[in-house]
Amino acid sequence: RGGAIVAQRVEGAMTTTALRKNDFELIVAIGADGKAEGELYLDDGISLVQKGTTSLKFTYDGKTLKVKGSYGYDSSVQIRQVTFLGLNLGGGGGKNCKINGVSTKSTVKADTGSVVVPVGKGLSADFTVEV
């Protein structure tokens, strides 16, 4: 099972207004076929007729996470990090990854085997994460 990419807020909040100011984290649960996908839709959460919306599509092909979409709503938040579940890289240390071709260091959590990549990308342009 698996094969899903879920966007979640990195922190909770007491109101929806406060929650909308919190960044996102992507959880990539890799499927048996080594792939995963998901979507995210954002709007202002208040208006009946939207001035702009953001719609993102996430795909992971076994090596690269691609984030593509249309960016009509300025949410002023970012994708802070991506957590990959099921990569089986062994415990401890880190792994060299690339964000839009630029090297960065990830963290491998020894207790779970998950790989956490700090991203820090706003929801205004497409990007890739190679693991």
C-alpha cells in the first residue's frame, strides 16, 4: 500500500484564520511500485467567489518529487519540508538531495527510517526534490 502524497500544516492552530498562516509539510508515503502522488488546492477560505486559487499536483517517480501547479492565490506560506516514508536508506546520518538541482542535506531518522528534506519553497512556482 501507500503511493500517496499528503500536504499537512506543520503546526496546528486554535482558529482557521491562524491555521492559514502556517507552513506546509509534504508526507510522501511511497507505494509498493516506488511511486506516489497527491494534490493540494488553496483559496482564501472565506469568499464565495474566488479572486484566485492555487492548485498543486505532486508526483514522485522513485527518484524525483515534482511539484507543479497553477499559482493564482498568494497564500504567503511555504512547503517547509518533505518527509519520505519507505525509502529504506538505513538509520542515522543524512543523504545528499537536490532541490531544483541545488544540493542540500537531508536527515534520516534512525527510529523510523524516514528521510526529511528541508525545502523552504513558497507556493508560487514549480520545483523538484531529488532523493
